[in-house]
Amino acid sequence: MSEKHKLASGARALLAGAIGVLTALAVTTPAGAAAGTLGAAAAQSGRYFGAAVAAGHLGESAYVTTWDREFNAVTPENEMKWGPIEPSRGSFNWGPADQIANHAMSKGMKIRGHTLVWHSQLPGWVNGNMSAGDLRSAMINHINQVMGHYKGKIYAWDVVNEAFADGGAVGTLRNSVFTQKLGNGFIEEAFRAARAADPNVKLCYNDYNIDDANASKTRGVYNMVRDFKARGVPIDCVGLQSHFGNPPANYRQNIAQFAALGVDVQITELDIGGSGSAQADAYRRVTQACMAVSRCTGITVWGVTDKYSWRSGDTPLLFDGNYNKKPAYNAVLNILNGGSTPPPMGGGTIRS
């Protein structure tokens, strides 16, 4: 072999070795590691990261741009609730909800339907003057019509929302027109009707103050889910609203205990009051808890920007009123990326 051929052969060997190293790196580095947006980062682990969106803000370009860029899921904030969507019996106002759903579908986002049966934001015609049979008929028809309209478009439905009472004995339901007329069995009736209406969508029970693993309200929901699973009542997921000042120390344990019942857990309405590093740390711990449990399938923050939050005075979201990313945003993105997000410009340090 000539000296020239030896050099060429050596170069080829070095090139092959380099390719081998690069190939090994490609295999061991997660696809899309250190993604630059919340939705893309969550998608790396098969999860979603969504936001609650209001149709009334869709005329604001910064609002829509931030939603489109950062999130891969959406929950209509009010537009799918019973009052707004069926204001008079049998007459449905699909427009605002369709506006959100159609936009989300055009962007390939998951849609969480919120919510079918809730004691609040009911239209005036659903009231205590109805007989049990009439209320039952109205509830089932509402479920059938709304789920039928969105069949094939919705990832998960909050079938029943906030049915458990705060405080009191474990398992106490709140006093509502549904418990007054239909008894505690209305939750099971709603879930069975929802499964008949759409066999393929995920059916969730959603509530607040069920974040502490040992709280009486949490135990009540846990017992109901365990009972439903044992008896074959269709339920696929539990939604933790997680409106916090600070997450409880056993938050991850709580997610894990629900998941162990054979249901997914979704953090459905997350917002955490505060600012700066304390808020960032709380958001980090919530995101870590979800990432640690395989059946925690996604996180939704309850709004895009602080200025439109229902608790705007607490500045609880990831973007401030001018759509600037807050320290909490960087903390969440880092955890979704497995702790591999580069530090932000300006030399700040993010620690997983």
C-alpha cells in the first residue's frame, strides 16, 4: 500500500470512528433533548403541556402567538361548561367552544373537554324545581349532545367536576341540585352515560383540594375511584386542579396512589401564586412529581398570562402580563427536558 493510500485509509478509519461516536451519542441522547418550548419538551416523554384558553382573548395576537408556540394542549376555560354551551334547554351555542377546538386541531393540539356536569355555571333552567326524572333526562341528554358534537376531537373529558365537599367526613359530596334530586349516584350515572356517548375518549373526575395524599377530600375521591374500578364503572383519569400557594410535601405520593388504582393522573388547572425563585421552585416540584410517575400524562396551567388569570393579583402563571417568560417558566422547561435545558441568556443558572 502506498503512503498516499495509507493516509487515505487512515482518514477513512478516523471518519468511521467519528461516525460511530456520533451514532452512539445519537442513540443515547433523547430525541429533541433540550426542546425550546413547553409543549415540545413535554412531548419528548409522551406528555402534553397545555393551557386554559378563553375565546374572548383570541383577537389578541400576543395571546394566540404564545399559546401556539408554547403549548401542545388546551382546555377551554368556560366555553364548554353547561351554562355557556346549552343556555336554554336543547339549544346549543357551539360557536366559542368550536373556535377554540378548531384552532387547537389545526395546530395538532390535544383538547381537554371541560366540563360536562358541574354544580356551578349551570343555566337557569337546570334548577331544584325539576323532578329527579327530568334532571336525569336533561343531564344525560346534555352529555350525549356535547360529547356527540365533539366526538373524535377531544382527548379527555372532565365528566364530573368538583362534586366532593370541602371538610367534613371522608366521602361527603357537596350539596347541589344533583345530589338533592339524584343522590350520590349521579356521578356514576354521568360516567356511564359518557362512556356510552363516546367509547374512545378518556373520562376524568376533576377536583380541587385533592393534592394532599392524606386529606379527607382526597381520601373520598380515592375511595370513589377505587370503587369505580372494582365495579367496572368507566373512569380513566383523575384531574388534580392544583391551585396552590405551595404544593404539599406528599404531592408526588398522591399522584402515585391514584395511578396505582389504574387511572391516569392529569394536573388540570395549575397555577401557583408568588414570584421569583420561590414560585419557580414550587413549579419545579410539581413538574418533577408528574415526571416521576409514568401515568401522570400531562399538565395544564390555568391560563396563558398573569393579566387574564382568575387570580391575577397572585401573578400565578408562567408568563407575566407582557408575555415575558418568568423564572417559573425556565424551571418547568428544565424539568420537562430532563434537567438539560441550557441556562437562559445572561448567565443565569438552572438546577434540576
